[in-house]
Amino acid sequence: MKKVRYLSDQISQDLARKMVFIGGPRQVGKTTLSLQYLNPPTESNAAYFNWDRLADRKIILRDELPLHVPLLVLDEVHKFRNWRGFIKGIYDKNKSHLRILVTGSARLDYFRKGGDSLLGRYNYFRLHPFTLSEMSKNPGASDLSDLLKFSGFPEPLFAANEKVHRRWQRERIQRVIYDDLRDLETVKEISSLDLLIEALPERVGSPLSLKNLSEDLQVSQPTVGRWIDILDRLYLTFRISPFGAPRIRAVKKEQKIYFWDWTQVENEGARFENLVASHLLKYCHYLEDTEGYRMELRFIRDTDRREVDFVVIRNSKPHFAVECKTGERSLSPWIHYFSQRTQIPEFYQVHQGSRDFGHAKSGRVLPLTTFCRELKLV
């Protein structure tokens, strides 16, 4: 099953002016999205090149790319050591007639050697897994159930089969660790990194302690920190930091960690929180990549352990806050507490049920499906 992705129109518009880079997790649909701009839209198209394919790699290394085509799609080319200078040369000599689209499963905006030689020549988009609003204009309980069970990645989501999902998840992690990591980073302790990935899901939603992880894995805290940085760059995990306000004694150094594939989290409540975090991060990245806003996703937590799960910040100002509950519970008392002590204009408490009551200024309790629809999340 193929669907038009939420970034399709914006990418098409930007390709008329600049190069476009698409980053995102492995198997999130970057190749499928990029191929739709080719005719025919298949991997056999003469204008599509994948660095992981030996024949294509030889053509790239010999500098024999077909520059007469209207669009050139280069997949995973960031694994080529000199890829930025290589693409810059092609673009500068052919930009009057050639469009270039580059995709990668590691952060294309991070792997810069000697500065960003491509500055001003490209727009960067981060492609996220499917979320409720992308699945349907009016998402329902069944859509949420499918996402919680099969993830937002296209292959397991649309197969809707538990065996397919288990096999897909196992293979994806192995390919990221043993293929992508090997190509982009120098890590000798691959088996220990596997243990870290196994240890992290049970820590989702809680303050992340590098000290505890280092003791469990029997490695130093700086090593654990470096490994988690790598997992972030490879789009396996992402972290958020605390939000501070003058009238609350906010924690300063704690972070929370989440997975791009929330189905790696077994605990029901933590998985739901991770899913909501992914929806909000996608919303933030979309507004950054398409509208140019400066967006941040944070959480509220003070030194007395009062907490609201998420705060979305736009251009340095809090936009709204979100608390997650698996059941249709009464409003969290911490919402009232922080609404009196911060400049956050709206508070929402989202759940998996059907009840909808309260007001955003003082705290509204509502289904996640309704929240996504009314706030026009992507």
C-alpha cells in the first residue's frame, strides 16, 4: 500500500529552486518518496543511484553520472567520504538544468567535513514515520491501535501482521547497527551497543541516567553518552531536554529518551508516551523544515518531581503543553500547578479513550485522535 507522504508537495516546490536533502530513519520511506519524482518511478530508472549498490558506487566514483537528466536521485551517498564536495561540483556546473535529490538514513546535516560547503544550495527535510493525521483526515481508535501495535513505519504498518512486524523490527535494528554504523562511525564494541539498545526501552519516559547505564553496561559514562549520540544520529533514538521558567525550580541537566520506532517499548504507558512524543517531534520538524520556525520539544519537571510530559516551543516561546495518560482520567494536578507558574498558553491531557472535557487554558482532557485533528498535526 502506497500513500502520498505529507512532505511530497513541499519537496516538489523546493526542487524547482534548490537541491533537496531527505533524512530519516532506515525504512521510513525515503527511497519510495524520492522515486515518485522520477519517470518511471522505479529503482531501475537511469537517474537513480544507491551508494549501497556496487554498480552504482562505481559510476559515482568514476564521476560518470548522467547529467543530462532533469532530476538525479542519490540514495545513501553520504557514506562516500567526499560526498559534499562531489555534489557541490555537480550542482554548481549544472544547476541551470539539473535538479538533485539526496536521501540518507543518517543525519545529512551532521556529517560535515571541514564546514558546510553546500550552505545555501539545499533545503533539508526530515521524513518521519506515519502518524494519526497522515493515516487519515479523521483518525479513529483503530488507526491508533494499529500504530501502537505495528509502528508508523510503512512495511509493518500496512502489512498489519505480527510476524511481519517482529521480523522487520529485528532486521532493521541489525542493519542499522551492522551496516549504517559501520559505514559512518568507528565503534569497536558493537556487542555492547546491542546491549545498550536492549536496555534503553525500559527507560523511556523517565529521566535518563548515564551513571546507571554505565554501571549496567560496565563502561564509562562518556562512552555511554557517545553511544547514545550515535543512536540519535542514526535515527534510532531522540532525546528532549527540560523546559525552564522563572517561577519554577526546573531540573536543568536531565533528559528523556524516546525511540523513532515506539514499538520497541514494551510497557503500555511508556509506549503511548513515546508515540505522542514522536507525533509532536514530527510536528516540530515539519514547521521547521517547511515554514522556517525555530521549534523545540521539551518537558516540564521541577526539583520536587512535578512533571508535564511535553512542551512545544516556537520561536523561543511556549506554544502548548501535553500530558499523556493511557486512561480517561481526571486532569493531572501538575497541569494546574504549571499553568499558574508559566507562560504556557494551552495545556492538553491526551488519552486513548473517548472522553473530552475541560478547556485548553486551564487544561483540556481529550482523545489523542481529537487532539491531532484539532491542532492540525501532520
